[in-house]
Amino acid sequence: MADKYLELVNSGFTKKLAKSLGLPRPSILRRHVPGAPLLPGPLLLLGNSPSTQELADTLLGWGLDVRRHAVGVSTLGGILLLLDDLVAPEGLSAPMLAAGQALRQLAPGGRVVGISRAALSTDAPAVAAVRQGIDGALRSVGRELRGGATANGVVLGEGVAPTAPSALAALRFLLSGRSAYVNGQFLAIDSAEGKLPEDFGRPLAGKVAVVTGAARGIGAAIAATLHRDGATVVVVDVPAAGDALAKVANQVSGTALQLDVTRADAGEKIIEHALARHGHLDIVIHNAGITRDKLLANMDAARWDSVIAVNISSQLAMNAAFLAADLPGLRIVSLASTSGIAGNRGQTNYAASKAGVIGMVRASAPAFAAKGGGINAVAPGFIETDMTARIPVATRAVARMLMPSLMQGGLPVDVAEAIGFLASDAAAGINGRTLRVCGQSLVGA
Ligand code: NAD
């Protein structure tokens, strides 16, 4: 139904009708198509940081048409604001106003990306003010853009250069169609770790990846995306979903493992299968999850405990098994949710489990980094799957319309793309973080 509405308000007579009635007209988002150009037009590079030239050279190497002025350019594919050198709020004026002037030239599905430094408690107040100020400015740009364009940022940790591998990989992800449903978000780069792929079309070549809860929905999309990006995929789901799981395994030319992730030995079973069938294990995606919604006043122990068991306790136990085994460089991505950030009526149990994931990845980061790997989370907002299909039709329709920036739910592939990026070696400088994939639908955050 969401797709039908998108189609109608974007074509012919019904487009005109929707316009004259003042109906919300969400745009068709620019998603990744293998082989398509990185941006739908030239990239305007603004800012005068000492790294400007080096960064411009890298972008030219990616085949981008990099411009320092927008004069005479009819359409821009993106605007990049290099702001890592700013030391006081007044410094933001020139680059932001220049970006503003160029926004009318931004193509549908265009991208605005800022590169800045993290505001630290040890910064001089004026320095921290401008660094934090960039967050507010970019998040607001995200809410002003139309036509499926987005605005996001790359935030450099102390001593990390704008040309560090994970900063470049994050920039490329945010410019590309892979970040279609990521808006108003920041990817924090913690270190200069990481290695850019030889082939950006197959960043997971040679990797063995396990995806839990992969029989349908977001998990099946993750399996397909990791496979497309070059990984050998092991799909895991409960025995009751065995038929659907076998189909997914076939589609991705991978192997299936029927397993309830709440089993005490789930981690060991996963390691055993991956090593026996594929020789190594490089990536685990903790995607299996359930909802058992009830207002807290009506909540029973079975609902509460099952959600905690599947959504967070199982991940803690499996991670302990992974850390105990010899799996160097293991990268984990876990599924959180915007419910775990903003809370959600009827979801105290689910929000506790998903906020728990955010805390868990932050606290687990050093242990995985010590083994040359890392762990991060993705927090999806409203994604069109069987899980959200259970929400009453009217509530769902209103929820989509209320999404202030992109005015639509995301697709499973949007979550999968963010996961594919965080699972790659290029993202090794990002650790313990949670990236929202929510079309900026979480007001105020
Ligand atoms: P879904 O219900 O469509 O699929 C979940 C899959 O997990 C199912 O195949 C199910 O059989 C499997 N699973 C459940 N319990 C399991 C267990 N104990 N062991 C192994 N597998 C198990 O859900 P989805 O919408 O695809 O969501 C996937 C993940 O994304 C979940 O963690 C969910 O909380 C999260 N998420 C979804 C949304 C959304 O809008 N759909 C939003 C935020 C977060």
C-alpha cells in the first residue's frame, strides 16, 4: 500500500491531484543500484580546512565531478561541507550560507554531508559550541530538504583525519544510494583503523557472515545485501521457519542453520557451523527479534521475559561465546530500534531490550577491538515488514504521513545497506556506535 501511494503521488494526473489537494507527496528515494554513479550530479565541496585538497583528490579518484563553486552548474548531486577546522560559532556562517545558496540546485536524491570534529568536554567552550552547533544545523537541513535528498554528518574523533579510511568510507556511504533512509544522522569515527575495499562494489568479498532471524523481513534483506556485496552467508532462524529459511539460503547461495538463538549453546552452534562449512567466521548480524506489545499496566511476565530473552540476553550470551573463541577481526552488527531511543507506547519490554542493545554495543566495543574487530548497532525506525504489518492499518498510514522529513517508512534493504557498511572492514574505525536508519522520523533527537 505504501508503494502504491508513492507511485500515485509521483506520476501523471494523480501527482497533480495530490498537489492541488495539498496531500503529502513523499518522493521515491534514490537507492543503491550496482554500477550506477555515486551521485546524480557534480559535488560542491565547501570549506577551507587544510585537508581540502587531499579530500578533493580522493573524491576525484572516485570518479566524482568535484566543484569548488556552484556558479554555472545547473544541477548538483551533492554538497560536502568540510568543517573540521572551525573554532568558533561565527565560522559556520560562510560555509552554511554558501550551502544554502546551492540547495536549489540540489538534484532529487541529492546529498548534503558535513565533516566535522566531535565536541569534547576538554574543548574550549567556543570550539565545543561550533562543533556541537554543526549537529543542529545539519539535522535542520535534513528537515528542510525535499525530493528524497538527505543531510548527514561524519564526526571525527580526536586526532582522526578527514581522510582516515573509516571517515572516507562513511562519507562514501552517506553520499551513495546505500544511505537512502538515513537522514539527520552522524557517523562518529573513533580511530584511524580500517581499510578501504579494493572494489567498492564488493566490499565484503571473501567474508563469511552469519545473519540471525533471516527467514524473512529485514533479516532476509540483510542476507541478500551481504551476498550482493561479496560475502558467503549463513542464515539462521527457528526450526518452525525452516522452509522459508531454506529458500533464503538458496537465494543467497549460502547455508541454513535452524537454531533458536535463545539456546544456551547458540553461539557455539553458530561458530561450529561457520567453521565446518565455510572455514571461518568474520561477521555476525544479531537481527532475530520479537515484539510482544502491551501497556505496562497489562504486561505479564511471559511477554516481558520472552522479549528480553530473544532481543538482548541471547546476544550477550552469543557474544561471550564469540569472544571466548578464536575469531580474529570479528565484526558484529546488532539490531536496536528507535523505540529504544525515544520509547514507544505499549513497548516497555521491547524498548528496554533495544535500548539494552545500544548500551551493550557501547560496552562491548573494547573487547571486540582488542581482537581486531568491532561491534555496532543500527536503530531502524518504521520499516515496512511483517512486524510492522501487525500495526493497525490507520495507525500505520498516519505514522507514515507524520514522518516529517522523507514522509514514508523505510524498506528492509535500507536497514540492510547500513548493516553491510558497518560490517565491512572499511568501518573498523567505528566502534560501539548506533546508527539510526529512520528517515529522521524521531522528532527532537
Ligand atoms: P520479523 O518478525 O519479520 O522477522 C524476525 C525473524 O526473527 C523471524 O524470521 C523470526 O522467526 C526470527 N526469530 C524470532 N525469534 C527467534 C529466535 N529465538 N531464534 C532465531 N530466530 C528468531 O521482524 P523484522 O521486522 O524483520 O525485524 C528484524 C529486526 O529488526 C528485529 O530485531 C526487530 O526488532 C528490528 N526492528 C524492526 C523494525 C521494523 O520496523 N520492522 C524497527 C526497528 C527494529
